[in-house]
Amino acid sequence: MSTPIDYLLHLADNAVVLGQRNAEWCGHGPILEEDLALANVSLDLIGQARLLYQRVAELKGGDASEDQLAYFRDAHEFRNYTLLELPHHGPLVGYAAADRDYATTIVRNFLYSALMVLVWDGLQNSADAGLAAIAAKSVKETSYHLHHARDWLVRMGDGTDESHARVQAAVDHLMPYTEEFWTTSPAEGAAVAAHVAVDVWALRPAWDAMVNDALAEATLSRPNFHGYVTEGKVGLHSEHLGFLLAEMQSLARAHPDGRW
Amino acid sequence: MSTATERVWAALEALTDPEIPVVTLRELGILREVNDAPDGLEVVITPTYSGCPAMGQIEDDVRARLAELGVAARVVTRLSPPWTTDWMSDAAKAKLHAYGIAPPHTRPAPDVSVMRFIKRPAADVVSCPHCGSSRTVVTSQFGSTACKALYKCLDCQEPFDYFKPY
Ligand SMILES: [Zn+2]
């Protein structure tokens, strides 16, 4: 039985893309403590991505490496959820500038971490021993990310009129992107069949319970979903991923194999 | 234990954590094993947090110490079983406390309910390492590093780091 590499790339790309996004707050956090918190969350995510890329490189063999996978693939080869590549603000075209909105950052981290504690927890029993080992570490880290995001979600939702309005707008903007969690891509289907992945569909009631509980405590409402379901995990991305990768990959591409 | 592995243990015993120089890698549970494998000596280390930036330094320190000793041994990073703060020795916890870092609590017993990921342990009282007061509050879940949270003491008013259970 072979481990479906595309599924590992999906997990790795999720982590590296959100890690890169959150790192944008480094030096720009709304307060010093949050600047440090987001940098630490990013370090965890990038660490998880490195372990997963190393596992992929090991399975692929040849000259595959974590750096090649992170820095020398283009946007259409990335398998992350579209949710994770969006900028830290409401809907705008890719080249438009806007102030970063911390409510957007927090809501995204909350929605993603609530999913990933469940995914990592299940993956501890993966048929791929390498992935199971990574999952056992990641579940502990992700539960701290979830606590952090949930605390701020409640604090802002149940805060001032301004903070409530902003965090509700972020929930309304981002919640539709979570529909992508619940569709099964070919890579996920193959990995579930090989007992390497967990079936995300089975995690949905637990995710809903965590999300509804937090939104209720934060005095926020959950929007009804109707419309387009994004397909980042099969390589069909928003216009934002190219900009993110251009920044993340430019140094490695300008100085291939550079060491310092 | 062979003489060769004993020599390596003795040499690596003194290596400390680059971020928290009062505790050794062995006390933190990062330095796991020294094995006399058929194809040579092997030193096993395990990472703390996946993204801990000190891991590269730790591996370099281990290699440098082995080179100093003139021992040819490979350094292997192993993820499983995953590192946990429960491996930290009582001596290490006492040293952290003396250094001004509140040592980690033992992790609570596993819970299987759906909401386990967002529930807080009931007795999560962290005592101030400066004055011993239990009247403390969290300032931030993430302190100077991912492994620590930032707390404040309501009695002596001092801020301090808490090494989080992992
Ligand atoms: Zn005190």
C-alpha cells in the first residue's frame, strides 16, 4: 500500500500558507503580546509543514526536498484550502491594498484550528506511521492555537459595538469558505481508502458543536450558506495565492541553494 | 550499557537548552537515547514544538560535543513517541522555578468528549515563581516562545513565564 502523497501535500500546504499569512503580522501586531502570539502560531504551522514536506520528500525519493516542495512549486500545484490564502481583510481584488483586520485573522484561525484539532486527533491512528507521529505533535500545538483564537473571538464578539460588528463581518465573509472542508477531493478519497486519512465528513458534527458553542458565547450569529464552494485543495485557487507565494518564494528562487 | 555509550552520555549530560540555559537537554527530555547499534553509535533526540527554532541549535550542539570527544556517532531525530512536558524531571522543574519560569503542570487525564479541545483544565492555577502567590492571571497564551505563556502575579505585580503543559 502506498501513502497518497497528494494528501500529505494538502496538509503541508495548508500549514505553510496559513503560517505565511499569519507571519505578516510579525512587527505589525495590534499589541505586542498578539504580535508574539501570531509569530509563535506561525512557527508551529511552518514547523508542521516542514515535517510533512520532509515526509513527502522521503516517500518521493530522488532529489525531492522540503525546500523544493515549498519554494519551487507554483500556485496551481498547491493543495491548500482557499480559506487559508485570503488576505487579512474583507473581500477585495488581489492587488487592492487594505488595512489588515485582526478580526479576520482570528476568525480564520478559529475555524481552521477547530477543524485541525479533530483531523490531527484522528490522524494519530493513520496507517502511515510518519504521518501519525506528526499528528501526535500537531494536535497539541493546534489545541493551543484554538484556545488563543477562541478567546479573542469571544472577547471581540462580546466586546464593543465596533469589535462585535467587525468580528461578525469576518464570520459572514469567511464561513462560506469552510464548505470546502466537507467536500471530498480525489486525494482525500484515496487517502481515506488507504486508511491514511480520516474522513472529514465524520468530523463535521464535532466541528459544528465547537463553532456553534463559541459563536453563541461570543454573541455572534452563524450565516446560512448558499453559493459557490471553493476548490483550493484541488489546485483551483483565488487570485490571492499567487501574491502570497511570490513573496514567500522570491528569495529562494533568486538564490537557489543559497546558504547563510 | 557499554563503555562507549556511557562515555557519550557523560559528555552530552552537561549540554543545556539554548533558550533556557539552566536545564539540560536530558532533563528536558529532548535527549532520548544513546544506542550502540550494529552500524555504530546513535544519539536520539526528539523535538519539542514542531517549529521550535532552537532544535537546529540543539542538534549542532550535540554534534559539536561529539566531535570534541572524537566520537563518531550519528544524530537521529525521532518524532514518536511525541515529546511531552511530563518527561521533565522534578529536578528540571525545580531549576525552572528558581530561574523565574513557572514549571509545567502534569497534563490532565485524556478526555473523550467532543468539547475536550476547548475545555480548560479545572485546576489550572499557576503559582507565581517570585512570591509563590496563586493569585495570577494569563496575559497571553504565547510568551517569548511557543512553549511558554505569559502570566502576571496580582500580589507582587511581576510578570512571569509559564512553561505550558504539552
Ligand atoms: Zn508574585
